[in-house]
Amino acid sequence: MTHRFFAFIAFGCLVAACSSPATSNSGGAADVTATDFDAYTFHSDVGKSDAAKSDATQPDANKADADASPADANEPADATPGDVSGHDAGEPDDTAVLDALDDAADDTGATDTALDVEDATSLDDADAVGDGGGPIKPFAHLCDPCTTDDACNAAGQNGNKCISAGENGSFCGVACSPTDTTSCPDYSTCQTVPGGGDQCQPTSGVCTCTLDAAIAQLSTTCSVTNALGTCLGTRSCGVSGLGKCTAFPAMDEVCDGADNNCNGQTDEGLCTGNSCLAGTCNANTGVCEPAPNGTACDDSNNCTSGDACSFGTCVGTGPDDGNNTEPGTSIQNKSDCDNTSGMQSAILPGSDIDWFTFKASDDVFCSIYPSVRVDQMAGDYDLCVYWACKNGTSDSGVVNCNQGSQVSNGPNGWWGCCSSNTGLTAEKIKIDSQCTPLGVGDDGGTALIEIKAHAPKAANICGGYRLTWSAASF
């Protein structure tokens, strides 16, 4: 049977009780047996008599008048004969709200709950203060979702606490005495709560929503915790009882303008590393964008100044030593049998590349082996030597690398040899020039030297080096 049927029976029984003969008081009114409802469990204590509520001369503050006579002399007449809602004339009637809640629950297929019991009896038992300024009901807010102690105390109360249930939220207790078994309603016990003090708590350990809490849509803060963090949400009372926590589990931070890992920061840790390449998170596109050119940065080179982003690279500026443009600074030309020559220089801060050039002439009867060496006094450098014969020929056939690795990416398409040892190990290049068949003839030509910092360039701080060169091997 539906709850409406029970409501009809309850209503009929109530009318019968009001109309049937009973033991008379001195005033001649019928003695009414009270049906009390626990404010947080909606269970009924049927058959409990309340002498104060059956006094014919004192209308019950929370129940419909039991006498069939007109309204009491000092009380406005009930708006509707036979009204059992417990509201006097001029007060809003909760019946329509209760019906709406029940109908909503029925429409959603929700299982009939204790809300139906309240609807069937229409006794406003959860009100903190009865109609007409009646006595305080001490358990009116028991188990209400809450955020502060004040929400748990009706007028005239001050000992009830809002008690945390961990991730599930916080709910109202009621001050009680462990030695007084009547200080808590049925289905609850007096327990010592965290923070001290004794409060009525549900024996089951789980609070559910009261009818009044559902009408008021009371809510509490709740949380969901996993290995990444704790996210906050809310739980609210409604027609289906206490809802689930609205918080989503914490997740790894993504570029979306939200605090995904619930640590109080947004899109943090996503655009790190090279600040010029990573830039900032664009929540609209969901990607990290390079910083605009000219954005201040740090290239980790203490010798640079005015470091700024340039197309995703942090570039520092240093003085020009005059050697950083190919074909480079002309150094002493060498003949095939000359001794070696040497000089010192340095790779300046930033993107400095040193270029030098010299001519190797086949003047006597020594073999042409253009040779270059870089000894690194500080820093880590790479050395390349590109070679072209007198007639301008430069290809794999005339440039053979006795030391170094053959490359073809020199200026003007020249071929050459490169050495890129890591650390302070010397870089050595030795080219076997084959400008003439079998080396018979003039094998002279021009050597172009390139010296640059070994990647990453930031590890080379104002490093000096010694350059040695010759037209013959050494």
C-alpha cells in the first residue's frame, strides 16, 4: 500500500480519537493519547502518554486541537475544520511542501522513507519551538548537516556541537549526560566526541536527513581524498535523503585554469624548465605557449648580461671580440715545412663563435697536412676545419680526415673535419689534402677554422682556449 493510504488511516484514527468518548478531565474534554516523533530518525513512539499534552484547558503547541468544540478563547480559530497539521490560522501550512517532497520522491522512484511517516501524521515535531511559543524541543537539530555550532542550537540552547564525521561531513549533536539515559532520544546514545564534551550521537554511527532538514535543504562540507590530495565539496539534504559529496577526486594538474589536484594553486608545475620554451599555460587552448621575444630569462651563464628570450631560446649578450663572423680573422699563413704557430683566445658569453682563416702553401717538398688543435683552458668547445684547394675545389675527394669526422656543412658548401670531444680533452683536426692526383703537384689551399661552445652552451662560462695551427702535421 502507498503512504497515502497510511496517511488516510492515520488521519481517520486521529479524528476517531478526537471524537470518541474517553476518560474526562475536570473540564470535560477528551483525553488524547500522544504520538511523538524523533526529530532525526522519524521513528514513532506509539502509545506514550503525555499528561501535559492532554490538558483540555492548555492546547498542545505542536498538535491539532483534540476537542471538537470551537477554538480556545485565547487562540485564533483553526483555518480549516479538522486541520491536523498543527498550524494555527495565519501560519503557513507545511502540508503542501510535504506533499511536494513525497511526490518528488515518488516521481524519481525513490524508496518511501520516514518522510512519509511525517507526511502521514503531519505533526510538526521537528520544530525547535512549538506553535504559540511552546517549549523548546531539545532534539530538533540532532543530526542536521552543519558547518558551525550555532546551526545546532535552537533559541535557548548553547551546548550542542557541530561534530566532524571526517570526509562524510559534519553533523549536529545534542548535549547530554552519560548518566542520564533519557538525555538522548531513541536510536541514539550519549558519547564523548572529539574536542571534548558529551553529545547525543546516532547508535548506527550514521546520520540521516530529517524532514525539516530536507525542506530547508541543509548542507555540510565534505571531502574526497586520494594519493594526490583532498578535494572539498558539499552534501545536501533533499527528497531522497542525504546526497553524495559533490567533490571530484584529485587528479594530476592539467592546463585548464582549474585546481585539479586541490592544492590551492592553478596550472602549477606545467610550464617549467626552459622558461622561453615552456612559457605560460594558456587555459583556453590547454597548452604551454613560448614566452614572447624579449621576455627576461636566465641562460645560466654568469658572464652574460641582458638575457632575454628569442624564439624559444634564452640568449645572453656579451662583447664582440671581432672573431665571430666567417670567414673570420686572418691569422698567420703557413708553408708546408713551417713550424706551428699559436695564440690564445676565448669564447665570450652568449652565442659566440670564433672564426679564423689561414693559407697553407705547398712551397717546398713537404707534404700538406693542414692541422689545427684547440687546448681548452676552461669550458668545453668543438672544433671544425673546412678546406678548399687553390682552385676552390672542396669535396669528399680532396678533403680526407686523418683526425676528426668528415662533414659537408661548411660555409660556401666547403667540406671539412670536426672534433667534438666532451670535457677539457683537446680537439684535434688533421686534413690530408688531395688537391692533385696522388699528391703530385700543388696541394695548397685555404683553411677556415670554427670554434664554438660544446652543447649545452650554458655550461661554458667565459672559457679560454689556446689555438695551434700548421700547414703540416704536428
